[in-house]
Amino acid sequence: MMVNKRLIESMGDSKKNIGKIVLFQWLNLLGTIVIIYLLGYLLQGIYYKTIVIQELFFGVSIGVVLLFFKSFCTIKTSDASYIASKDVKRKLRHYLLEKILKLGPSYTDKISSAEIVQLSSEGIEQLESYFGSYLPQLFYSLLAPITLFVIIAPISLNVALILLACVPLIPLSIIIVQKVAKKLLNKYWGQYTKLGDSFLENLQGLTTLKIYQADEKKHHEMNLESEKFRKVTMKVLSMQLNSIIVMDIIAYGASALGIGVACMLFLQNEINIAQAFIIIMLSAEFFLPLRLLGSYFHIAMNGMASSDKIFKFLDAKERAKGEEEIVSNAIRISLDKVSFGYTDKIVLDECSFTANPGQLIAIVGESGSGKSTIASLIMNKKELKQGDIKINDVSIHKINKENLASKITLVSMNSYLFKGTVRSNLLMAKDDVTDGECKEVLEKVGLLDFFESEDGLNTRINEKGSNLSGGQQQRLALARAILHDSPAYIFDEATSNIDVESENKILEVVKNIAKEKTVIFITHRLMNVIDADQIFVLGQGKFVEVGNHQELLKKQSIYYKYWNVQHDIENYLGVNI
């Protein structure tokens, strides 16, 4: 009954903690049985005035000891429950992180960022009740009625059989509810993650929404999503409440039946007052474990719904892992008839080129022409469908990802700066970097004087570098890339949306790097590529022209038209070209 074999397998050593929980719950029950037996016979002695003060004192003393024993069992149950759920939650989060690392940046093709955050936090937390409460309660609920049957049967077999016969009614009601609950909880989680996606997207785009005064529209859409979530939540709560009522009727109704039969037997003098008391007190214990199981069931079902989504993501197909490594620090990057598309749209169509060390290769074209797609394919962020990309004659899908990352560094217009200090951001590129090396690269990108006027390498950096200008952000990202000291670099629109001073400084650094290393410079601004050794012009998914700046101008074709259009626009805007 709702036992997920895969979840059980993920428990590993935590299985023994489940056993501990069941054991201590059972010992707690035995303690309760002994106390009730003790109270029953003390009550009988008091009623018939056959008990002496010493016996009463001894009975009370035993009862106190048993209460301490039950408290000990409760504490040990709680401890084992925490350990069991803690280990499983840690493992599942580890599996999720491991899967994300295996998929790489393309993991968002399988699942949204908001959903992975929800699953790794609240989704996994929901499983705490499954492992720490529901699962051990399930086994204990099978053990407790049998134990109580053995205890009550010698007193009255008829009562024991009646109580035992009513026990399966609660699991039966749980199974019936489960069929309805599974679909409803899947719908609940679907709407919950959808609401999370909308919230995260609107939060990230809040500035844009304010600029275009579209926040009111998004606010209305969020309200609609929230209302849908409220309705499905109310359905879940209604379902839980109704099922609890049904289980209460069964549990307390069956207990009342057993108590009624016990009272009738007492009135008929077939059992004594002590035996009647024992049956009355233990009748409820017959059904309380199953009743509690029903309460845990609804929380556990929520966790099970999230686990289905977790395992669906963990089962997502991964690309074959490359095993080969590039040893040489002279990197040659070759594209051989590479084609790529999104859904039914072809972005690249049989594109070929070779970038060698000591060359500055530029790729230019209009926005949406596929320039950044080439960068993603070379970095193996996207799966190549047709053609081949080789690094030193080794196909990129055969190369180990870590080795590839050590050989090629990508610097894009949205290179991420982390909250911390200038030093902590630079340390990402090189663990053993010295302060002298940090200052040297900052000097190269023209940032040293600025940071020295602040707090040096300890200057605080906000999330995404929001306390720096766009140009400073790009130059700090460039400094980090220089420290990485890889044999090849890809600059993808690294000079977009920044000031002229920062642009010129970045271009100067790029040209110096290209003297020794392999450099691919991707840009839409042709002024930045006039010194490139070769310029590849992308148009309609193909390289429509190839040559250096002067050669392409002489052809007076596509590149020539791009150049004149940009020249006229920049002159009109007063930009010095």
C-alpha cells in the first residue's frame, strides 16, 4: 500500500532506522499494555477492597517506571525517524545536483529552474513524513493489531475476532482514497510548479515590467494562477478531511463495538472488571495505529507526487559522456558541415570553419543568425545533431567535459558575477591565484585603479555585479577569464551594451590574447573585427562570406552592406566609428 520500491532502494543504510522506529513503537505498545493490565487489576482490587497499601504502592511504582520506559521509547523513535529521513533527503538532493551537473547548462530543456528549486526544497521535505512517519507506521500498523489480538484473545476470543475483523476496513478506505488522491496531488504539484515558474519569471523581469508598465497585467495573470492553485489546494484539503472522517467513523465505531461486547460480557459475568477494563482500554489501541497511518498517508501522498517528478527528472536522457582528453595546449577548433535547429527552425546549415592558434577568427551577422549557437555547440552546451565539431581532430562529444572546460573559456555578454568580493570572483578561475596575479590581470583590463580606490581585492561585489557598471562587469569577467589561462577563448558579444572605454580595453586584451592562443570573437558590431585575420559572415544559417575586413569590403556584397548601414547609424547617433 503506497510503497515505492525505488524510494525504498534509495534509503540504503536508513532501512535499519525504519526497523528501529518500528521496534521502539512496538516496545512502547508493550509498555502501554502492561500499564493497562496493571491499572485493571489495581482497579479490581480497589473495587473489591482486596488490595493492600503495599500492593498499591508497588503497582504505582511499576507504573511510573513504565511511563519513563515509554518516554525513552518515544525519544528513540523520534531520533530514528529524524536520522532515517535526513539521510534520504541528503541523498535525493545529491542525486538532483549530480543530474544537473551531468546535463550541464542544458538541464533547463528538461525542467524549469523554479521547479528544480521547489522539488529540491519543499518537494524533498515532503518526503520526510514518508520515511520518518508513514513507512514505519505502515509496518507498525500491521504488527500492533496482531500483538493486541494475542493479548485480548485469552480474555475473550469473540471480542478479539470482532476487533481484528474490523481492522482491514481502514486500509481498504486508504486504498480507495489513494486512487483519487494520486491524480489530485499530481494536479496540485503541476499547478504549484506553474505558479512558481510565473513568480520567478516575473521577479527576474520586474525591471522590464516596470519600464513597459506591464506589471499590472502580470499581476492579474499571477492572481489567476494563484486562484487556480487555491482551488486545487482546497480540493486536496477537502479530500483529506473527508477521508479522515471516514477513517474516524471506522476506527471509533469498531472500538465502540468491541467496548459494547466487552460491557455485555461483563454484565453477563463472563469476564471480571479487570478484564473488561483491559478490553475497553485496548480496543482503541487496535485502531489508533491505522488511524494515525491514515493521517500520515495524505502528507506522504504529497511527497510521493513530488518524488514522481524527481525521478522523472533523474531519468531524463543524458548525452554520452566523453572519455578522451586533449593534452596539447595548442588548440585547433574545427566545424565540419555543422547543422542545428530549434524545433522546426534551422539555425545553422552546414557551417564549416577552422580556428588555429595565433589567429583572431571573427563571426558576424544579424541578431538571431546563429552566432551564439555556434559558441554553445563548441562548448558542448547543446547537443550536436548533424555534422561534427573537432578539437585537435577529436570529436567534441568524445571529449571529457572537464577537460573541454579547461581548454576553452567562454566569455559572454551575460557572464555571471557572484556575490562576494573581487578576490572570490577571481579565485573561481584559479584556486591558487596570488594577490599579485589578481592585480596584474585587473591592470590589464583597466580596473586596478578603480578597485584600489575602494577596498582593493576585498571590494564587495553584489549579486550579478549589480553595484558595478556594465563595462566594469564585463572587464571583471574578462579578468577572470584571463586568469583561467586556457589555450582557447570564445568571446560571445563580450563588448555589447558597454561604454566605449570598456569596449576599447576589452578589444585590446582580446587582440593580445589572439597573438598566442586560439580566439573566436562573436559580435554584431563590425567595427570590432576590422583587425581579425578572418571574418565569417552568417546569413540565413550559412557562412555567406569569408575574408578579412578589406577583402570583404572590396567584394561590396553582404558584409559591405552591413558595414555601411552600421556606419550611417553610428554617425547619425554621434558614435565615433
